[in-house]
Amino acid sequence: MSRERIGASELLRLDAVSMHYGAGENSVTALAGVDLSVKRGELVAIMGASGSGKSTLLTIAGGLVTPTSGEVVIDGQYLRDAKPAQLAAIRRRTLGFVFQDFNLVPALTAVENVSLPLELDGWKRSKARRAALDALHLVELDDRSEHFPDDLSGGQQQRVAIARAVVGGRTLILADEPTGALDSQTGEVVLRMLRSRIDEGAGGILVTHDARHAAWADRIVFLRDGRVVDETRRDDASALLATGA
Amino acid sequence: MSVRHGLLALLSQGPSYGYQLKVEFERRTGDSWPVNVGQVYNTLDRLERDGLIERGETDGDGHVFYAITDAGAAEARAWLEGPVVRGAAARDELAVKLALAVTLPGVDPEAIIHAQRVATIRSLQELTRSKAAGGDPDSPEEFVWQLVVDALIFQAEAEVRWLEHSEARIRRLQARSGSGGADGGATASASRPVSAEPPATTTASAR
Ligand SMILES: Nc1ncnc2c1ncn2[C@@H]1O[C@H](COP(=O)(O)OP(=O)(O)OP(=O)(O)O)[C@@H](O)[C@H]1O
Ligand SMILES: [Mg+2]
């Protein structure tokens, strides 16, 4: 089959992605034909009501879930064609994922949680640890690096998860409500940090309920019932106002 | 608020003249509220007339200095320390527009919400961008400017949240009233307090 060459600056592309959970009468359509592209230096925010498909879109974009139909391309690699080893390498090196429920390893300290993906990728322990401490510093958690997740507040755990997603120069950052547990000032620290990573050449998707945080993005995409209903760009004077139907 | 209170607050720090007051007012509000010198002189005249300030000496450059009176100092303190009471929320243009849209047949309130949300988010993005590009937040000028920008950012955010809340409420109402009616189904017909028909048709007001 002939496939369009992906632009060099394009980090992520979703082509006509649909996702149905379950089958028959109980089947749920979580996404219905979503197209989305993220370039280097671009942050895209996704907004939408609870259940509109935001987390589904993010897990598909990160290759954690295979869509029912449609294609996902990360850094030129069609995920459907990727071998398990290739997929694992993309997850370790390119992708930084912030889960809505943090997903920290309870038996590891904050700094160990952050350095884990680097060590899995073959970094020397001491170098991985240094990078992890730097990442924790960015989210203002220097004094909590040796704590276990259970001994951290919700917002602190969330910041560990964010540090883990940006450590080691990941180029595609996918963050599901990364500021959900944070007060507004700490949320802004995280957004500034994310924004500067993106400005340095990464790309990212930020799922958020908070318009104030979405406003840090270059584009804001609204999902409703699994479809993109409208889109706001930062630079274009024109905002696209599509009818959802 | 008025420029009046701002000038009074500045004068409570010591005597000053018109142009200096204009510059200080703008600097201390992060240039968020430009005033022209004429406006400052008019305000000073009114403050003098009301006994809140007094005309003092004229310096070598012809600047007329004004000094605050006891009554003026009391008013400045009352303004600074008292809460700001805003005008009736019911007069907010957007809220009124949406309220009308919900009751008028043939008007789609969701389209209004969409258009407003796009516009408000775009201005939120612009505010955020200018804030992100701002200088060192430790300098006093930058700090007060960011305070003012933050106020605008939080107001815009609140508007977006209200729009989303309203959209969800309207959709729920439509679902409950099984709408989808002849006029496109966008308006919440069951909730229409009065018909948009002229009052000649008395049946319309029977509800
Ligand atoms: N594993 C699953 N099995 C079945 N249905 C699912 C599954 N995951 C999600 N769904 C359904 O898919 C839809 C979209 O869910 P998703 O988690 O993507 O929403 P969301 O926009 O992230 O919501 P929230 O803001 O509450 O996090 C929902 O109707 C949900 O019930
Ligand atoms: Mg979710």
C-alpha cells in the first residue's frame, strides 16, 4: 500500500482514528474519525466534557491502545506496522506520558520513578539519577526526591509523573490533565516548563478542563462525543468553526 | 472604580501635579489603564470642588501642585480598604444575549456559545502569550503588569467555564424536553417563558 510521506517536522499524526469499546448493543464509540497532527514546537490542547474521548485519544496517540480503525504515525513510524521492539523504543525514548491517575511505581522513590525510564533505556544509573533530580527541580520537588509515592500529596505525585514524562529530552509529551491536582500557581509553573520544552523543539498534547491552562497551547481542539467540534489557533486570525455533524 | 479614586490614593502619599499623576497612575497599574492629561486635570478640578484636595504652590516650571485634605485622605483610605462592589451581573451583555437566545425561536444558543468560546479562548491565548513573553517578574513594573494581566486571564477563564456550563445545561434541557422541533431544535422550547409573537395572540401568554 502506498503511504504518504510524513513531513519532517511532524511528530505525530492521527488519520481518521475511530475507537469502539465493546461490541454489539453495548458498544461505545469513544472516538469517531479524528484527524490530528502535532509538529515540533507545537503544543495542542484538547478540551471537552467528561467522557468525550480525551483520554482515549491520548492513549491511542501514545500507542498504548490500538484504535479500531485509522492510523497513528509517530516520528514517521506507522504504529500499526511497528514491531514490538520498535514500539517499545518509541515509548522509552520519544514519548513522555502523564497519566490521568499518575501511574507511579509505589515501591520506588520519586527520583527512582523518574529515572526508571532512562535506566530501562540503558543510561548509567548515576547519569539517570542526575537527570531525574534536574527534572524534579523543574517541578519544584527538590526536597521530596527520596519520598515514596504514598508519602506524597496528590499534587506532588502528579509533579513526579510530569518530571518522569519530560526527563531525558523526550520529544513527544502527552499529558492527561497534568494540572488536575495542582493549585493554580503550581499549575502555572508546570505549564511554563512544558511550554519551554515545546519551544525547544518537542511537541505535545495537553488534555485539560481548564481554559487558562489550554491557553498555553498553540491550538485548542474541542472534542464532543468523540468528534472534533471546533478548533482555536493561536496565530491564525481565523478560527475554524466546524459543525460537529 | 474611577480615575478619581486612583488619583486620590496617589495624592495620599504627598502633593503632586497633573502630569506626574498621570505617569504614576499608569506606571503603578502596569500601563493597563492609559489616561490622558486632560482627564486628569478634569478629575483634579472635581476633587478640589468636592473639598478632597487643595490647590497648592506652583513650581518654577509652572506645575500646579495639589495636596490631599483630611476628607480626601479618609475617602482614599475607605476606597483602598473597602471591597469593590461590582454592577449587577444581570446586566452582563453576554448573559443577557444568551438568555434572549434561549427564549427566541429560530436562534441557536449553542451557536452563540461556540462563537463566544472561540473568541474568548483566543483572547485568553493572547493574554497568556504576552504574559509568557513578559520580563522578569521580580521587577515592580513587570509584577504589577502581571497582576493586571492575571485578572483578565482569570476573568476570561471564568467566562469559558460559564459557557461550558451553560452549554451542558441547555443540552440537558433539550434532551429532557425531547426537543428537535420544527425550528431546528436548538432552542429550549419548553422553557420559553413567553412567545416571541406580538401580544395580539393572547393564547401565547396563557403559560
Ligand atoms: N476501557 C473501556 N471500556 C469501555 N468503555 C470505555 C473504556 N474507556 C473509556 N470508555 C468509554 O469511552 C468514552 C470516552 O472515555 P474517555 O476516558 O476517553 O473520556 P475523557 O474525555 O477522558 O473523560 P474524563 O474527562 O472524564 O477523563 C466514555 O464514554 C467511556 O465510558
Ligand atoms: Mg480522561
